[in-house]
Amino acid sequence: MIRIEITFPIRRADIEMTIHTHAHARAGLIGNPSDGYFGKTISIILRNFTANIRCQESPRLTIVPQACDRLEFDDIDDLNRDVRLHGYYGGIRLIKAAIKRFTHYCREQDVRLPDRNFTIAYDTDIPVRIGLAGSSAIVTAVFRALMRFFDVAIPDSVLPNLILSVETDELHIGAGLQDRVIQVYEGAVYMDFDRALMERDGHGAYEELDPSKLPPLFVAYHENLAEATEITHNDLRDRFNHGEREVVDAMRQFADLARRARELIIADRGAQIAPLMDANFDLRARLCPISAGNRRLVETGRRLGAAVKFAGSGGAVIGAYDGDPDRLEALRRAYADFGAHLIIPEV
């Protein structure tokens, strides 16, 4: 779950005002990674984790670095641990790119921003680089903060595209719309990114689903399995753009799994999506290499009767089970045995 807090003073009757904005982590329930390929997905929000931003009006625009942005280390081993956990980039580049893209959007819309600066700082407890959309959550929350800071309204249908452009256009990170849509709309959302819709409207069709109709779910993750999401996305993008038949056909199949899952959920037959979730992972495994650790995340749940697939690009999985408390406890113990954590999604 990501929440970003922005704090700044506004002089209204000499009273200092504070603004709080937030965004949450997410898990792809089914259909991913077809969202970047005119496909269809269902995703849920995860309120279990939070990111915070504090922003205060100030003479100069300042971004305060946090632990994952540090430039000083105890020794080489400390630096290596930091890189393994956080990669080579922290949140500073995300915030800088989000501010830049927000201001460009306002100029494109002929929105004149007042001459005000701010100091912005952030922190997050979203496990990093394990496919729970921690980066896009920071960007989403920064946009919400800037919208309130400058009193600018951006339609929900448009906002995910802007958030995505921060990573794809400004930072050249391969990604799709799914994360940004669910982080804007929250809850559980079915997303149709049909090419004709995207070209006509500039965005997909987004349908909010009743979370109570979903099957009992869990998310399991292992922080040592962190890896850069762009590794998977950039490879798939290149193969798709070159028209590789296996990839193009797989994206259609991912989309069809999401379509079928939506029909079951709205018919109040959510428990029946479990085989579709398994099929989603199996199809992905035929497209991309799966590390031994990530495969163990999937197989641990399957061995105990759950349907399991990646929540994102690896490092975290989402599973559906029959709701039996004893099965859930067995799942929790099995994951803990190799250092993984299990949570129940707060949707």
C-alpha cells in the first residue's frame, strides 16, 4: 500500500493548511502483462502498504532524499546490499520526473500555475522491486499532491496515462497502464485496453468490480527475489514490436483470461476464476524464463491447493484458495519456511 503525504502552508486567514494524499500498492489478479499490448486485465489495490510524502511551501523547490537515495555507506558490502535491495535508483528520479510531466501537462492545457515552490520528502514501506507497483504508487501520489497544491483537476480517465508517461517517456522504463489505473480508481477494476478504444478515446474502458465477489485471496512475497521490472517488460516489448507470433498470441490469450474472469466475477462465481489464474502463470512461464525462487513462490501455493500467479513481474504472487483457515495457516507456514511473507489483501 502506498500513501503519500504532502504538507504545505496556504495562507488563508493566516491558518496553515496541510494536505494529505496517498496511493497504494497493487496486485494484478489476472490478464497481466497484456495491459501494455492492447489487452485486458483485472487488478486489485493493496492497502497493506503505505508510502508517504510531506511537502511544505518553501522559497526554493527542494526534494529531500531518503534511505534508498543515500550516497554514503559503511563499506563496500553495505553498498552492495543497498544496490541489491533498491537497485541503482531511489525515489528522487520518480518525483523529479512526475513534477516535470505535471508542469508540461498544465502548459499543454493552458493552465497557468501560481509561482509557488515547495519542499517535498517521501518514505514508503512498500517492498521494493517485487512487482507490487511501488514506483508508480509514488508517482500517483505525487500527482495527487501537485493537483491539490496547485488546485488543478485531471480526469481519472486521463490521469493513468500521465502517470505512465512519467516512467515510459521521461525515464524510459517499460511498463503498462494497469498499475496506474488501479492506483487511481482503487478497489478492484476490470480494464479493457482494446486498440480501437485506446486510439479513439486515448484511454481504455475501466469497470469497477465488487471486491466481495472475489474468491479468498492472499499475496506472498520474498524481498530477496527483487529484480527490475523493466528487464521483463523491455524484452516482451521488443518481441511484440517485432511481431513474434508466440508473444502476440499470448497477449490475446491473457486478455481472454481476464474477460472470462470478469464474467465469472459479475455472475457471483468468483471462486471459479482459480483455474484461469493458474493458466495465466503457465502461459507467462512459456514466454519468459522464471527463476527458481519465483517458481518456488508459485509452486508452494499450488502444492497446498491454491491457484497462484505473479502479482506483477516477479518477487510476489497472488493466490486464490477455498477460504479454509487451516489451509491459509498451512500456506503461511510453508511460505515462512523459506523466508517469504504472506498477507491477506486489504482491497
